[in-house]
Amino acid sequence: MQFAKPLPDYLVTRYHGWKATGYENNKAWYRHLASDGQHPRAMVISCCDSRVHVTSIFGADQGEFFIHRNIANLVPPHEPDGRHHGTSAAVEYAVTTLKVAHVIVLGHSQCGGVQGFHDMCTSGDSAARSSFVGTWVELLRPGFERLGGPEKQVDMTELERQAVLVSLDNLATFPFVQQAVEEERLTLHGCWHDIGTGTLEYYCPEQGVFIAV
């Protein structure tokens, strides 16, 4: 723990501001959350990007969403190999323990993870491929190939949408997700958000396209 340092002053100041206003004005609600546990209605798998504010987009109350964030909002396939799988663990916990009714994969515009994967594929940078991020975003490979791969100029917005579709495909490989969907206890949803315009699109499987909400 020798590298740990005290919080920056600006965060300490903001905390005291929240404690004196946001917490004090809603003290009963916070105590209810603490004593009653969490009962989220949905799980949202979104990107780590600091510009993506999931609760604001959907106007969610505290305790309403179980949120998991990672690079490029990707879900790996079901791989019970005994290794560390943070995203898979979050999905398992949400579906089997919290019993959420919905899992929403939320992609977004100007995604750095998706851009990084594209650059890695087109540049042939072997160092990037062996990095933690490079290994992770390789999950996007099937979506990249669907768009034509390195032989074709890929539209970045379409590749961002493919990140959502790849994740939905991989979610379906988890046995407990399959069972919950078949028993109509769970529904899966894919969305894409344009940060600049505020647009939100959802994937329509019947038409095979994303449609603006």
C-alpha cells in the first residue's frame, strides 16, 4: 500500500458538499438502500468512457441499475476455464443472484476502445496486440470481419454498433442467460448512444438495424 496517497483536495471538497446537501436531503432513502440491499431492475454493460453517464441517459434512481463498465462495452463468450473473468462474473451475479429483468449493452460514439482495435488491425502493431487492452478488444474481431475486415474501409460508427452486437451474441453463450431468456425472466437489449447529439438507438433484431428511440 506504499503507493496510496490521500484524495485530491477537489474530491474531498466535493464529497463534503454532497454529504451536506445530497445526502442530508435524502438521508432516509440512503438508509433504506443500506438496510434493504440492492434490487436493480436492469444490468447495464457500458464503456469505461468518462463521457458516458448511464444513469443520466435513462434518468435512473440510485439502486435502479447494476452497472458494469469496461473497455468498449464488450462481453466475452462463456469460458469456464477457472481464470479471472470480471465481466463474466458481473453478468453471472446480475442474472443468477440479483435476478435482473433486463441486460442492456450500451455502446457509444467516438469510442476509444473501438478506434484502438481498428488502428491495431490496420497497422499490424504486434505490441498493441499483446497489451491488456489489445487482448481485450480482440473480442471485437467477429464484428470487424462482418464489416469486411482489413480489406475494406470500415465505418467507425458501424464498428461501434458491432461491439454491441458481438456482446449480445456472447451473452447468449452463457447457460444461465439462455435459461433465463427461455423462461422469459430476462430480456437482452442493445443500444448505441451518440454523445454529441444525445441520440439513443436500440437494436431491432427483426429488421437487423439500430433504430432511434
